[in-house]
Amino acid sequence: MVIQKTLVVIKPDGIRRNLVGKIVTRFEEKGFQLLELRLQLFSEEKAKEFYDVHREKTFFHELVSFISSDKTVACILEGNDAINVVRKMIGQTKSFEALPGTIRGDYGLGVTDNIIHASDSHESFLKESKIIFGRS
């Protein structure tokens, strides 16, 4: 058993559609501990830093614009194999490819408006959580 921490960000579409409680409940019911929770608005600068890994991709500006368009909810979760399990729970990036039963499969409407972000590695968790929470 490997206990890990991971970061989840519920995007503006999840906030606007009042899905925060349903999404957080899924993680809690799976057995994850909710260590931190923050309602925030990404500045354009923070959004660019957060999505820096995609800077050279054609969709970078769309990501930055969307994540900074309204409030988000960020949380740090802890549990067994958290990074991999949470990624499976959220589903494929393109909501229309995500399986039913996953968060994106059940709630996502598109590619950018796909409800949720989750760290894809320990390194990403450290970088992303520092951007949002000021520490890892």
C-alpha cells in the first residue's frame, strides 16, 4: 500500500453547475482523506504557470482563459495510490471519450469544459500544489 497525495481542481464549469459537493463526495466515498480545500480565482499569470507544461500546444491559451474565467475549487487528497486512482475516477480528458461512471463521463461536456483537473504524477502534484497552496 502506497499512501500518496494528489491535487484535484474542480474547474469553473463544475462550480457553475453546482457539482462540487457531488465530486468531493465521490473521493470521500472512495476512502480519500480531504486534507485541504480552497475556493479561488486563478489570475492569468497563475493559470499560465499552472498549465506551463502545455505552453507550446495550440490549446494553451484556451486552457488559461477557461481556468481563469471564474472560481475553481482546489483540494489535496490523500490515500492509497491516490494519483493513479483519482486519474481513473476522473476519466479521459475529452469528456465524450470518458466512460460512464467517471466524473468526466458523467458530468463533462467537452475537452476544455471537462469539469476537473488532477495531477498526473508526484512531480506534477508538487508543482501544482505549490502554485495553488503556496507549498507542496
